[in-house]
Amino acid sequence: MGTDAGGTRSPSDHWDGRYRDTGSARVSWFTPDMSTSVGLLHRAGTSPTTSVVDVGGGTSVLVDRLVAEGTADVTVVDVSGVALDEARRRLAARAPDNRVVWVHADVLDWTPGRTWDLWHDRAVFHFLTQPDDVARYVDLAARCVAVGGHLVVGTFSEDGPPTCSGLPVSRYSTAALASVFARAFDLVHAADEDHLTPSGTFQHFSWVLLRRRPDEGRPATVSGGTSPGEE
Ligand SMILES: C[S@@+](CC[C@H](N)C(=O)[O-])C[C@H]1O[C@@H](n2cnc3c(N)ncnc32)[C@H](O)[C@@H]1O
């Protein structure tokens, strides 16, 4: 993939370049343990039978944590092949028998033919700044999360940085984030996070844990997990 007609780098090239040039442990979003995500997944009641998709997972270690906890059905989607290759190699060294499915795709062009019990997105949704793209993402999440399943989304908060990785972002309060997905999801829990970047600055995040509401006529298909500690 190269440049588009206007000479702009493609998303794939942009993100491949970020991982290649900066290194996965130096990028601003790096976190060694994904502790906020892991806490929210546990709050959602995930178990080894919960199917999980990490959208824009990049080189994050969430997949390692899930595999270590025995989660059998894990999918990682990302537009950067460089990031996916690094994550795949790292995990293969730690857990050679893992059955993680790696999908190299732009989430807005992705048409998975299945549902998951849990959809996780850390710092990806906020790159969608056009209303049509936001609507497309919400529709996709509504189609792909099983009824009774969960959506965990973290974005820069209203007082977070206006850009990330040189790209503009949309910033959300937890209430605004929940309302974007309210057509199909109910709020279970909201949280704030101060993320410490590798360069020593803080980025304020808004997080929501949402549950897929039943549609009329759509049967519950979630395969595992309950929602302990709902607020
Ligand atoms: C800020 S990073 C966050 C990575 C990871 N979620 C984490 O917490 O470490 C954003 C990630 O989303 C990916 N990404 C950006 N836009 C995307 C899109 N439209 N479709 C799929 N992946 C995308 C990038 O390649 C990158 O890995």
C-alpha cells in the first residue's frame, strides 16, 4: 500500500511507519500490562469460554493475557501488518499452541461473518472523526457483539490530547461515549484513567463497559460470562 491520489499516506503505511520508526515499547500508547482493559474485561465476567475480539490491538499484550488465562477464542484486528507480525511472533514464542486469529484489515472495511462475546477497543475508535465513520463503526459493533455480550472502549477524554500519532482524534466524556453506542448498548460501568506514556506525560482516557441490548426477535447468543459488579 502506498499513497492515495492526494499524496497522503494510507492508514496502513502510517501505522506501519509508527511501529517501525518508534518501536512498540516507545509509542505513546504503550502500556506494559493493559491493566485498565484487563480490569474491565474481568468486570464483564470474562472466562476462558468468552470469545474476544481486540479491535486495533496493534502490539498490545492484551492478547497474551487472554491466552495465558486460557481464553480459547481470540481475534486481533489491525490495519498495521507490522504490528500484527510483531504481536504474532511474540505470542508464538510464549504460547506456541495459541489459536489466535490475526486479521489485517481496516475496521471500517471489515465484514466478519460472526459475533463475539466481548469487543475491546483501546485508543482506536477515537480516530474516527467523521460522523459517517462513527456510524459505520457503531453498526459494526452492534452486529458483531452477541446479545448480552460486552463492548469495552477507551478513548482520549475531553481534556486529553487533541491528536494521537499525528492524527486528529475525537475526545469523549464517559457519558458522551456511552451515548454514541446507546442505540444498541447499555452502560454497565464507566471509568477514567491517567495513562503514563513512555516519555513520562499523562494522557487522560475515558472508558466504558457496555452491554449489548437484545433486539426484538434476535435470540441471546452469548456463550459465557455474566456481569458482576454492575453499576
Ligand atoms: C493508538 S494505537 C492502540 C493500539 C492498541 N489498542 C493498544 O492499546 O496498544 C491504535 C491502533 O489502531 C490501529 N488502527 C488505527 N486505525 C485503524 C483502523 N481503521 N482499522 C484497524 N486498525 C486501526 C493502529 O494500527 C494501531 O495499532
